[in-house]
Amino acid sequence: MDWGPPGHAARAAASVAGAGAGTPGPPRWFTGPVDLDRLSTGERVVAVAGTALAVDLLFLPWHRFDLGIVVVPRTAVQWPFALLGVPALLLSAAMVAVVLAGAATDVALPGPLARWRQQLYPAGVTVVVLLGTKLLALTSPLGYGAYLAVALAAVLAFGGHLVRREAGGARPPCTG
């Protein structure tokens, strides 16, 4: 029984027949390991800042609550104001995924999906707004993760801006 996609058995048989005793090659969309050399400067900035931001949001202390006997640290995706930290985490992870997907495949994305790279800048600005709002919502018991995350979010938004500019999507400066 053939468990592959439709027509896979015929292609595999033709590949084996044409190449002698070989096995069928990988699918055409698979180009091997992710080649980070294919990333532009802006994409590298997004990948590094987005990954560092995700680690910050998940593991570094954003808030410190002193309960007298113990100090309880909280991350950005925990109470308080987790509804601002979780979307920021999801957006930064999606931005990294879009960048790395472009480095892992040669397949051109169809229609609206092809514009995902152009949306990295607005997504980065949204992350800055979310984390800035979370930072300003409760300012007294802040940990070092909060300040580092806002800086990383700004770098992430700048990386999205670089990607847009490298793709030729930058708007002309206002003259008025």
C-alpha cells in the first residue's frame, strides 16, 4: 500500500528506474537544512531579536512581588497582564517563523501569503506597543526582563523595517 501523496509511487518508480538503484530524492520544496546565509540583514535581525524576545518573555522575570518571606518572580506571560504578554510572544514567534520559512524553502508563496514579509514591520510595532503597555500598566515591581524585552521588541520592529526596505516596500519620505 502506498502511504505517500497521490502520484508518489509513480514518481518514485520513475526515479528509481532512471537513476539505477537510487532512492527517490526529497520533495521539491525541501532544500535541506535552513541556510542562514540566505537571510538578508533585516531577516537576521528579526530572527535573532525574535528568538531572544521569546526566551525573555517565557523565562526572564518581569515582575517581582515581595511577600515578606519570599520574593515571587513572574514572567511576561504570567499574571499580571498576561493578555498583553501572550500576543507579543505569539507575534514574535510568527515573525521568526516567516523569516525562517523563507530560508528553508524555495517555493514561492501564493497571493496574500507572499506579502507576509511586508507585514513584519507592523507586527514588530504591535509587539512594541503590547510590551510598552504591559510595562506601563504596572511599574513598581519590575524585573530586568521587562526592560530587556522592550529593547528587544524595538530591535525586532527595526528588523521588520529593514526587511520592508530591502524588499523595496519603504514609503517615500513626506515632503509636505
